[in-house]
Amino acid sequence: MEYLPECNKRYKDVEYWNERYQTEETFEWFGDFAKFHHLLIQHVGKEENILMLGCGNSALSLDMYLAGYMTITNVDYSSVCVENMAQRHSEYTGLSWVCMDARRLAFPDSTFDVVMEKGTLDAMLVEERDPWNISDASAQLLHEVLKEISRVLKPGGRFVSVTFAQPHFRKKLYARQEYGWSINHFHYGDSFHYFLYVLSKGKELSPEDAALERRVQSQTEDLSKVVIFQEVENEDFLSNIGL
């Protein structure tokens, strides 16, 4: 692949993405809008105020806009990406583009009806080698992002997450009472399944997910008492992204 970095760590480096976006026109993680449109229309209204988190150079926002979704704010931490996408889509008044860190969103509380991400959280976990045991650093990073997502969602709003992370890996990261949402998931694709999670703000975790949170907390407390040394090896991005 032309844009494959020399090591997976670079997927978390904004300079890598700035360099890549200088020449790459577009890239679609986990299939295009048509692949999961039938699911999205059940959970996202076309008149709702949408935040696209880690938009990259995906065509998703434009495809949604052309399908009738009226207001989409796109954020990415790559200034090159934001500048290119803003220029490329300048004629579409319902699309806006902002350079911003997902851990520190510069929006007031309860701003958006919907926050979406497609592959953004997976990229943040790219260095993880064991999906059953996420490192403290990565868990804290995801927690910071998820807290911000919950904060900017309106009551009754939804966080829509598109990934190929299976529920037994991903739900334990989403199942926290403090986020104030319930969790549902769906899948799409034929030979290989991708997953679309819908987290509804203002609804409680199911008994099953609340029990999952308690188990994760208990395991974290137990692991904190043990020192683990692990050799780090390089792996390809798609292996690491499946968390």
C-alpha cells in the first residue's frame, strides 16, 4: 500500500496523516455509506445536528448530505485534511470542517443530536496487541474521547460508532454508567461483518451491560496488583485495528 507507514505507531501521529492527506484524495474504512445506510436511517434523522468525529478524507459526510442529511460538522486533528476537505466541499453549505482534538472538543455541552465515528476509535487502538487486555494508556485515551462525546450529546442524542470490533471486545469500553447511555449493536457486510453501535444518551445500561462494567472494573483492580512485562512486536494495521 502506498500509504502504509513503517510502523503502526505512526497511525497515531498527526504528522503521518498530514503527510498522507497531502496526496491521498479519499479512503474509506469499513465500506461506504451504502453498506450501512439501511441501519443509519433507523437511528439518525435527516434534520438532526450531526458531528462527524475524525472525518478524515472519507466521502461519508458528503454521501450523507446528498442523501438528505442537512447539517454535519466534521472534525479532524489533521489541519491538512480539514483545509483540503473544506475547499473541496465549499459549495455544500450544510457541511462544515474544523480542526480539533477529539479529547478536547470545543463545543458547548448538549450541542449535537448525533455524534458519529467510523474507524476513528480503532485507529486510536492500533498499537494494542491483545484485545482482551487494553493498556491503561489506551483505555484512558478512549475514556477521554468518550467523555467528550457524551458531554456534547443532547439528552436523547445518539453516538453512532462504526467498526469491525466485535461486541465482546468493544462493549466493555462503552459500558460505563458515567457516560449516561445505553448500548445497542448491529452488523452489516456479507463474508466479513462490520458493526454499527448505537449508544443512546439518557437511557440506562441494560442489566447485562451494567454487569459487564462491574466485571471490567474488578479485573482492572486485580491487574493493578500485578506487574506484566510484554515484548512489543510490529503487526499490520488491520490486525491491530480489530478491537
